[in-house]
Amino acid sequence: MEHHNEFIPNAVRAQLLAAGVPSWKHTRESLLALFPRELNVGATNLDAKDLAEVLVYLSTRGLVDLSKSEPASIRNVHPGWHFCQFYRDTPQLLNMVAPYMAEGLTEGDGCFWVLPTSASADAACDALSRSIPDVRSYVADGRLEFGFHPNWYLDRSGRMKSFEEVAGALLEKQDQALANGRRYLRAAGDTGWVSGSEQSKHFIDYEMKVNEALGSTKVAAVCTFRASVTADELVDIVTAHQNALHYQ
């Protein structure tokens, strides 16, 4: 059973109060409820202090409105959409992303899913089969395609490819989807491999460029990150995917 520290420094409590979060919400469980449910921030091991500091930072950046009684909603998936989710293990990853992909297949999108090496295309199809029938027919006719992160993100030496190279490959997938009559390309890419590595900072820079570039494409994308992130990493990741957040 996990135990989390509920201690929040008085200075941070004061910032929460100023942002509109009453003192009775200064617990880990209540702070988690202020994040969009779809982010799955509860999968992380961040304690109340870390979560409070992240929320205060996001509030000062205008990404969250902590005075609202309801957490943020997520903008509907559309071209230019860029979102992130956190997962503890491979089964959770597959179960989170499968509904997003199943919706795309049902609505006529081209779908491309970059999996971690801990998963398999068969396991992803099994997860999808809980939402839609005859999943493998979509694979057979090209509407659903799988990739794996070493081939998609990394070069032969194991270093991350340039933004231009990865973006160019994604645009090729987009053009193929559009040429085959799809509404747009719905992509998902696992980035769990980068958390805690020396390439983490470079990857966040890449994600920021993606966030800026997707608005001029016919691509919607969700990126999945392992839940073993620090508070600073959580801030960077959410900020790099801010255009999917919609605070009402």
C-alpha cells in the first residue's frame, strides 16, 4: 500500500489559497482532483507538496484556473490536438490509449500507434477489441498501423532523431491517411523510454516544437509517459501539451 506525504509548506499553502483553493483541499487526493482525469496524474508518486507546487506553477502560467470547482475538461480530439497521459505499467498504457484509437477507427481516421518494446501489436489489438470488433481487419486494410519506439524515435546509434526527421516521417503518415480518404491521422506515441534518461531534456524540447507545429497539420497526437516523473518533469510535460487543456 502506498503512503504519500501530505505536508505542504505554509508558503505554498498561501499560494494555493490565493489561487482559489480552500485549505480543506490541501491534501494529495483533493489536489489530484484538480487535474484533468485523463492525464492520470494519480499514477505518479508525487506527494501533496509536489502536486501543490505544480498546480501553483500551472496556475501562474494561465494553464489552470484553480478557482473553478470542476477540474479541466479536455478539448475534443481534432487536427492539431496534442495531449499527454501517464501510466504505471504496460497494461495500463494499452487500456488508456485503446479507446482513443478505437474512436478514431470508428470515425474514419487513419491511426498510427507507436508502442513501447514491452508491448506487442497483438496485445494492443486485444485492448482495442474491448471497444471495437474485428480489429485486425483495420490492420489488414492499413487503417491501423503499429510502430515501436526504437525505430520511430531513435537512430542506429540509439540517439534520438532530430525533430525534422521524426516530424517528416509523421507527415508522411498523415499524407498516406489523407490519400486513402481518412479524415486525418490520429497518432499515439510512447515516450516512457525517455523518462530519467540523459535525453529527457532534448525530448521535452522536441515536444514543445510538436505542440507548435501540429496546428498546421492534419494530425492529432497523444504522448504517453511513465508515471515515475519528478514535479519538474510533470510541469514540462503538461506545458508541452497545453493545447489539449480547456478550462471553462
